[in-house]
Amino acid sequence: MESVNIHYCKTNLSRLLSRVELGEEIIISNRGVPIAKLVPFHTSSNRLASLGMDRERFIVPEDFNAPLPEEILAAFEGGEC
């Protein structure tokens, strides 16, 4: 179990959370005194195993990058529908 200081935690929170998500526990210290522990909310058995589970369940339509219809654009921009 690794111990990190508060400054390191603030500048690397995303990295630390990725490690915790994979099951690691990390202690956060202030001037060498442990004050908190980052633990997974629920242990992920294997995050990488879930990648690609839905492959070929969704086909990207040919017009995926086509411009949106005017009424949808107006709704996004706050105009009249």
C-alpha cells in the first residue's frame, strides 16, 4: 500500500483514482501523518476484461458526422423549435 502526500494527491488525482479503481489502496498523508485512505468503492475484478463487450452490437450509421437538422441546432442554441 503506497502512501502519498496531499500535494502529490492534488496534482495526480486522476492517476491515483485509476489505480484505486483497479483494486489498489492508497494512503494520503499530511506531513507524514496518515489522514485518509483511498479504497475502491467496489473492487473491479478486471476492468480491461469489460472493454469491447458490446462490439458489433451497435453499428455507426453512415451519416454519423452529417450536420444536424435545423430544428435540433436551434434547440441547442436556445432558438425557436
